[in-house]
Amino acid sequence: MDENNRKVPKRIAQTVLNSLKGGVVPRIGLPYITVGRKNEIEALLHDVDIVSEGGAAFRFIVGRYGSGKSFLLQTIRNYVMERGFIVADADLSPERRLHGTHGQGLATYRELIGNLSTKTKPEGGALTLVLDRWISTVQSQAVQESGFVPGDLRLASLVEQKIYAVTSSVSELVHGFEFARLLSTYYRAYVNGDDETKAKVVRWFRGEYALKREAKEELGINIIITDDDWYDYLKLFAVFFRLAGYAGLLIMIDELVNVFKIPNAVTRQYNYEKMLTMYNDTLQGKAKYLGIIMGATPQALEDKRRGIYSYEALRSRLAEGKFSKPGTRDLLAPVIRLEALTAEEMLILCEKLASMHADLYGYTGRTGTDDLAAFIKIEYERIGADGNITPREVIRDFIELLDILSQNPALTVEKLLNSDSFSYAKSEAVSDNADENYAEFEI
């Protein structure tokens, strides 16, 4: 995935620079600008190998707003799709939780299923594609193995047997019988060209049936996905995706701070209880081909009154041991804490961005190594930088600097860096970041 020696296509460069300047993580082009995080990425990819072999994994990625948490999640997302995984991601919000009595848990499930992504459909909405590809693949395998031609009744019988083998494997799991019946219904609709029935099955899989009666009338299934059992269906999908030819399912849930912000203590505890269930399932072997990564701020994890650590069963499982400390973190532990990028790593990143910016806008690079070093020195020496500076802030400042330089040829890097307006902007950035709990975007 090393893209260092390749020129960045202008479409990708534009997306990357615009996203970073806007304070959000680009969904494409990350390999061109990834620096640091080598150990964290290797640890997470080790989990991915375990999942692909039939295991399960659960990790928390913990970092301040702007520390690179979402960037790391997005990088892993791209890596695993290249490896044949299906990825589902969702951000929690007041309307989306792990548990709720008014559809908040189901809303998270719907978001995850709506965002199902594969290598060939990375933007989400891949459920129908996966189902159709599964049936098409089974049909192709049957032709290759048997030599029968399409239309031969013996071929149709062989395909039915292969479909049945998959549905039988799924039916043995919790809620698997109904799930398997729906897969069979979808297969028959696919063969008969019945797009209406296919759409109904997909609607059920997406959790969009509100009444059991409606599902019974339209699909003959007297069950629907609810707030209480939505996670069971993700486990079913993980097994099915593997049987359908994928490596497994990776779920990414970010913004756990929205559980921390729930004002009602009992509701928070129910959410942490659901989290514990998911965590225990992966460690005890109750889930297969399933990886779960959740993103949280340090406060959302460690606060003993409202955070994850307020739930003793989770705190006892997740708290760091005696030997883990900054610089020597245990990356095999359930919680991966993001260390700040070093000034040297930020320098490398700025070099990549400067080259990308110059290629995109067609000018000769105007930021030499000394200029970049001066910029990084100013950023890291400003008041409060040791405790408050984040990659997001440095990147946004740097892209702004590049934009101004490219539009003002007479202006030099040194003159711009030493200007009063630049110094004022830097001090403002520190004060603006003082309360990290209400940031909206993350890099």
C-alpha cells in the first residue's frame, strides 16, 4: 500500500486537500499521506488475520479529538477491504446508540447495514450487491464443477444444493432459521426475476420492518429486527459473508462520547451492558469472522462517573496494567491509546502535502526543508502546544499556508510565518481547542 513514489491523481489530491482543510478525514487517498501509526496498524491487522481464520476481535481506539483516531480507522477500513473484508461503519449520536427503548439501537444497526462496503463498492450500500454476487458465484461454480449448461435441470438442482448448504450453516445460529429462510426467499426471487420480493427481503435485512404482522404478510416471517437483538444479526451476517466468499465482517463504531453524554445513568448502563456483551462474545468465541473496533476519547473511556470505566465489568477488563505507559504501550491490549505524532512525523506529512499541493495547482514547490522545519517549530512551540496541539490543527494551518503562498507569488514562507496574523491565528487555535468534548469533526 506504499504510494510514496507514485504521483497522486488530481481527483484524489483535490479530495484529500479539501477534506483535510475542512477538518474531516478523506475516504480516498489515505495511503499517499499516511505517516506514523505503523505499530498500531500492524496490531489491528493482526486482529484482521485472526478474524479471517474464523476468530473474532474487539478493540477500542482511544485518542483526543484531532489526534488521528478517525484517520486510523479510515486507514484500517481501506486496508481490510483490499483484503476481501466487508466493512460496516457508523458514528453514534443522540439518535444512534448501542441500546435504546425508542429505536436508537436499531438506528445504529440500520446505519451499519446502510454503510456496508466492499472493495468494489467502497462508498456503502453494498448489501444487494453482496447477495447478488453470492448467487452468481454459486451458479458459476456449479457450471465449472459439473460441466452442465445453463438451463439444464441438473445444474439447477446442484445450485439449489449449494445454496442450501449455506443456508443450513446459518440456520444453526441464534435467529439463524428465519435468516436462512430469507436467504432462500431471495435466491428464488433472484432466479425468477422477482425484483419486488428481492426488495422486501433487503428491506427486512436492513431492519426497516416496524411490525411483525407486516413481515408475516409480505415474507412469511413472524419476526423482525429490534433494539434488543440487532447485534445478533450482525453475527449472522459475519458468518454468511464468509460463506458467500468474503474474508469476514469488520464493524467500526465511532463517537462513543455520545454514550458518555447520555444524561440518564440507567440508560448509560444499558449501553455499556450491550458493549460488554459484544466484547465478551468476541473473546469467548461466540462470534466468528467478526471484528469490532470502537473509537472513544480518553474522557469517554476513563471517567469513572459517566464513562466506560463507570461500568465495573468493563473497567476491570479494559484498564491498563502496571507496565503500560506512554512510549511503551501494550498494543495487544483491548485498548489502543494513540500517542501524539512526533514533530519529525509531522514534518514528513507536511512534505507529502506540499508536493501534492504543488502538483495539483501546477506550480514549483516553494517550501523547502528549512521552511517546513520552521513551520513545525512554530506550531510545536506555541503556548499550550504540548498538551493541546493535534495533527488536525497543524494540517489545517499548513494547507492554509500553502493556499496563500500559491496565490501570492511575491510572499515568502519566512515572511508569512513571521507575520502577526499567523501568530495570532496560532494562539486562537489553542484556545478554540480547550474544550474537546464538543468537537464535531475528527482527523
